[in-house]
Amino acid sequence: MSERTGEGTTHTDFGMKLVYWLTVLMVIVGLINMTPGIPGYDDLAQSILGMQGATFRKFPFEWFYPLFFALMMLIVALKHSIWRSWADRSPWMRRFGLFMDVALVFMACAISMTYLVEIEAICLIDQFSGDRARLIQESLQAERELADLLGMEPPTTVDDPKCVNNTGGWIVLLVGLAIMVFLSYNIKVWGLPLVLVAILIAAYTIGTVLVWYFHGPED
């Protein structure tokens, strides 16, 4: 993937080297996550990290999946950079290519953050606002009172509460924008025919979601 200018070649070399090392990192992290239960391995991780119950495998999927997804999209943007491949185009075209590269990474991070905000196992905004701790404490207190009333052993944990602070109706707009950016970028990666098929599927999916959102699931 050599460019016509020395500067373009330098950018290509750096970008592809970064892709290589990020890909190696992704593979290593993925292999660590899939590490089976080896005798003594968890004890070694606890001794190194100094945390009881800590493991160096099977990372919590609530955190692992969105971060891994963002890393994959960063690698895609670096590997198939429109800005880099349009080195011989006009300055305005190159700026548009850079905009698409940045938009892909930004939307991937936005989707990952939205996942962390929406999933009940994390509720990221509630973690900072204190609502999550309050709801867990209230739910635990109610469960303990019920257990005392029934003469049962008081519980020490409760189910994850629903997220109080989330994206609300904006999630539909966010997902729609993300699909637009991903499919537009994938014209370069996949080719237009495959993207057209994906657009039809995405349009049908979003259309059915909007019908359910505005008219309810029974209409």
C-alpha cells in the first residue's frame, strides 16, 4: 500500500504498524479472556493483583464486549483509512475521508458507551450519580425485611436494578446514525452490493422498531 509521496508513505507505514500492534493486542486479550480454568492460575492472578477473587481470564462481558468492539472499529478505521487511501485526491476529498475515519471511531465509542449506560449490570451514569448504590440498598433492605417476616435467612445480594439515567428515546437516533456511518464506511470495506443488501435489512429493522416505538407492540 505504498503512496506516491514520501509523506504518504510515512503515514502508511505508521498506520499499518499501529494496525499490526493493535491487532496483536486484540488477539492476546482475546486469548487471555478464553483461558480455561488451569489449576493455580487464579491463585497466581490474585497474588499478583493483590485482590481476593480476582482472575486474569473470563473478563466480565459487560465491560469486555463494548471495549473490544471499540478496539475492533479503531483497527478497521486504521486499516481501511479513507484519508490515507485518498492521498492523491483533492484537499476537500481528503478532509471528507478524514471525517469518515473519525466518524467511524466516534460512533463505535458512542455505541460502546451507550451499552455501558443502558445495561443493568453496569448503569454507568447511575454509578456516578449514586442512584445505583441507593437503589441496591433500598432493594436489599426490602428483601431483608421480607426475609425477617417469613423467618428466612436474610439475603446479602439482590438483582441488578434498572437504570434510572439512560439515553431514553435518543437511543433510536443514536443507533440510526451509527448504522448510517457504519454502512457508509463499509462501501469501501465490503463493496457497494453487500452494503445495499445491509441497508435494506437495516431499513426494515429500524422501520419495525419505529412502528413498535410509536404505536406499541400490539399494532
